[in-house]
Amino acid sequence: MNKSKHIKRFIVVSVLFAFISGISLFAMAATEDGIHSYNIGEFHKAEALFREVLKGNADDIQAGYYLGMTLLMEEKFKEALGIFQNLEDNINNKAVTKDTDVPTRGQVEIGLVRSYLGLKQYPDALKSIHAAERVKADPVDILTYYGAYYLEKNDNSRAQKELEKALNKKSQNPYTYYFAGISYLRSGHPTKAVEMFKVFLKLAPYAPEAEHAQFLINTLC
């Protein structure tokens, strides 16, 4: 009788483990597919995939981060802001983050900066840049979005200084080049602006600003 109970219990536990593992494997595959779709500019597909993962596990911090990044590329800034605010609240919770390398606290803060800039909430954007500095986010990202902030505040001189610092660090952030292009254009250096826009298009051909960058290249050349 006891042996029969143990066998039944083992079967139930095994089925449950297989079920959980199946969900985990699905989430991993869907997240990888979502990241691939994000990288090739299929943002609507990426959004759907990340949302599906989060339906199964609302605490999947990696899927949440990439959903926020995807929403930024779709210019859904208000929804992206909510995602990054939630991530900020949970980023130090080891039960949620576990051993995930992405996102870091710095990446989340930069996501907040981008969201606030998109919503034109400039004081909040500046606060998030300062927060990104405190948690030692990527220096290139910090310089890039300082530049973006100063461009929005029509302080082109300060914007150009920050962006040139980022350029000197061999930035791989496409937006360093986009914002630098805008800055050079405002300061009367169209040739430099075109160079920057071309690099931007090479690094981020699917970005929402790509059409504007190409238009400016065609106009200036």
C-alpha cells in the first residue's frame, strides 16, 4: 500500500517537473525568437513573443526588459516607461532576477531615460541620467543621452561636447551617431552630420529614426 502511494507520488512529481520544464523551455525559446525579431526590426512580432512569455511568468525580468526595449523602438513611450519602472522596482530582488545578466540596473535606468525623453518629461529624464551614473551604467550610454537631453533643451554646445566624448570612446550605440548628426547639423557642419547619419543607418537600419536620417542624408548630399 505504501509502495503504491510512493509510486503515485513519484509519477505526479515527475509530470509536474516535466510540465514546469516545458514551460521554461518554451519561455527560453520564445525569448530567443523575440530577441532575434527585435534585432531584425520585426518589432510587432517581438512584442507579441515577449508578451506571451510574460503571460506565463510575469516576473521574467529578461522578457520584460526586451519588451520595454521593443516598445521604445515602436515609440510606445508611455507603456515602455511602465515596464522600466516595474523593472526598477524589482532589479534588486534576487528571487526575481536570479542569475540573469540582462538587464543590469544601468540598462534599466537608461531605458527610463529614453522613455522620459520620448515623453518629453525632461526633468525626470535628467534624474534618471543621474541615477544611471550612480549605478555605473555604460559611460557611452550616459554621454549619449546627456547629449540627447541637451539637444532637447536646445543647448547644442553642451550636447555636442557630450556626444563627442561618446564618439571618442568608439561608441557602438547607434544613437550616439544619430544625435551627433543632429548636433553637427545645428552647428553648421553638414558633412560631419552626413557621416554620422550614415553610421547610424549602418548600426540601426530598423530604428524609427532611420527614415528621418536617410531623408537628411538625401537632402544634404
